[in-house]
Amino acid sequence: MTEPLSRNHAVTLDAADPLRSFRNEFLFPKHGSNDQLYFCGNSLGLQPRGARKYVQETLDKWAQQAVEGHFTGADQWMTYHELVRDPLARVVGAQPDEVVAMNTLTANLHLMMVSFYRPVPGRSVILTEAGAFPSDRYALESQIRFHGFDPATDLIELEPDEPEGTISPEAIERAIAEHGPRLALVLWPGIQYRTGQAFDLAEIARLGHAQGAVVGFDLAHAVGNLELNLHDSGADFAVWCHYKYLNAGPGAVAGCFVHERHASSDLPRFAGWWGHDKHSRFRMGPQFVPSPGAEGWQLSNPPILGLAPLRASLELFDRATLPALRRKSLQLTGFLEALIEKRLADVLEIVTPADPDQRGCQLSLQVVGGRERGRELFDYLVSVGTIGDWREPDVIRISPCPLYNRYMDVYHFIEEVEAWRGF
Ligand SMILES: *Cc1c(COP(=O)(O)O)cnc(C)c1O
């Protein structure tokens, strides 16, 4: 019998982990001659070994074929974005024509709001969370101003109502009911980046729609982390990036979802030639005819070098499958939580909800004693090659990633914090 939460327990869990071989598919930064203890997939996922191959192939094709590269082979550039479409649809639980890889997250948020935030006098309010990621807030504010409305009255930011700084489902329901007829858009995160709280997307979409509002999601911290059923959630649109849990590299091409019920609608949009119906795109006519589905929101021919690593990453998700990743993630983060409670309760407080349905892999930690002590611990961890990240004012985010982290990594993290604290 292995003693629960012992070192042996970690060894046993790793040995029984059906996903353990995926770790070998990633490149780890070094601390001395060892791999870093890397818990920062919430910010930048590790490089899949396959990324270099696809980038190199693209460079070779460009060198050897130049313009012909648009038209040759299964990976021709003309249709390259379609190579990632089906696996991406599987990752977010959508139909293939509901997703597209394009641009970056904030750019996609703006493009989606051009189509889906259509304020009129009397119905001009955007509801979001207080403490939203700054880029999202800037996007929302600037869109409200762009339409000639005033963020002071038309951007409603729901404050956390729970002691840890999280937001209860009841508070969301109350806010949507309170502002109901004035709501043009509810824009909500799948997972709050600072607290790690996950939200019930289908329920938020249902409540928003019942009030006649459009509902969109920012899934930056949810994609590749939770089993999303985007289509079934009923969301009108969603946006996300691919450099966090999707491991597609710094500034990777981002993702966008448009629900199929808007596939052939004549919503206003900012158009570009790559969104034009692909069968007639090269007739180069003056009239824009959108491709049906999310692809109709594309502007430009995509950066192939930026899409190449995403291909490699999505192949791993297809092999591992999200249900299996989520199963491991629940156990891996649960292991971290249980060890913190058993051995570090005098040092660390967990901000992230204890209910596994209300979180992904990330635990947000505050250090007992306040911000300065928190910084001290964080700096110590970095100095010993244990990488999480710091979010002002006082949160350390630790995200054990089921694709490449081991139970033993979590165990080592606990030992590092103990070494800092002193026994
Ligand atoms: C990471 C993140 C972003 C980053 O935006 P980019 O446009 O990719 O630079 C935006 N919003 C949220 C919620 C994020 O977590």
C-alpha cells in the first residue's frame, strides 16, 4: 500500500499515467542540467518537438518552390488554415465550419464585436467581469466609444462577491437579470486568468439570450484546458489564443468561433479577401461574398510560419484526446491541492475554487503574510528553476499541465516551497 500523498504515491501515479509519454513530445528549458519544473502553460506552453519540423518544411518549401508553394502538396499554403480546422473544432467542441485560426486574440475580439456588438439607444450595455484581462477591457471600452456610447454607463463590470475574489453563479444571474433589457452583449471569460475560476458557459449563454443579449466568450485560459462544448453552449461567438495551453508558440495565430446559426447571416463585418467565398475568390470581383461559417471573417492570407507549430500541437491533442487530458488534469491539480492543504497550509492559501467543475488545471496561490513574502517565495522558486508566474498584486499561478507535467513535478514543487519556508 502506498501512503497517500507520499513521494511513492507520486511515483505510482506517474507509472500508471496513460498520458505519460506525451512529456517526451516537448522541449523543456533547462535549469543547470535538469529540466525546469515548468508550471507556466497558462502563459506560454512548451514547444512541441513537431513544431520545428513543420516550420522547417515551410521554410524549405518557400526556398525550393517560392510562389508554387501556394498550390503544391497536401500542405499547400492556399488551404493551409484548413489543416488545423478539424482538430481545432474537436478541441473546442464545435463543428468544423464554426472555427477558424486567424489573427490574434484581441484582433479577433474586435472583429467579432464589429459583427456582434450592435448597440442602439436603450440597449447599449456590455456586461463583463471586474478584473477582466486588460486587453479585453480596452477592446470593450474602445468599441463602446467607437459606437458613440459612454463606457462610464455602458460598460458594466461585475465585482466578485466571494471572499477569495471569485464570482458566484447567482451574482452573474442577478446581474444579467438586473440589466436585462439594456444588455447588448455579455462578454465573459471561460476561465478567469487571475483566480483560475471556470464558468458554466451554457448557463451564461442561456441567461444572456433570455434577455435578448448576444453572448461571447474569451477562452484564452479555457481552450486546451477544459472540455468545451462550444457549439452546444449556444454562444454566439468566442475567441482565444493558441500560445497558452495550445502550445503553438509566442504570438501564435489565434482562434475564433462563430455559431452555425450565424453561418450565412448578413451580419455587418469588416471584410477582407480571405473571407471571400473560396470558390470565387480568385475571380477578384469587386463584390464581397462571404465564405459560409467562421472562415468568412478572415481578412488576409494567413501567416503560414505562424500556423505551422499549431499543426504540430493539435496532432498531440488529437492523440491524447481532451477527455483523457481532463481526467488526468483533475487528478494532477487535485494532487497539488491536497498536498498544499496537508503540508503547506501555513504558507499558501488557494484562491481558485475547490470545486473541480469550477476550475481547470491552474491553482492561484496567495502567500500567508502578504505580497512581499509572496514575491520572496516567487523569486526563490525561479532561482531553483521552478517556473510559475506572478500576477499583481499578490498571486502566484501554478498550472500543472496534463500533457507534459508529472505528479512528481507537483511533489517537487511542494518540496521546494518547504525548503524555502524551512521545516
Ligand atoms: C492571454 C490573454 C490575452 C492576450 O491577448 P493577445 O491578443 O493574445 O495578446 C487576452 N485576453 C485574455 C483573457 C488572456 O488571457
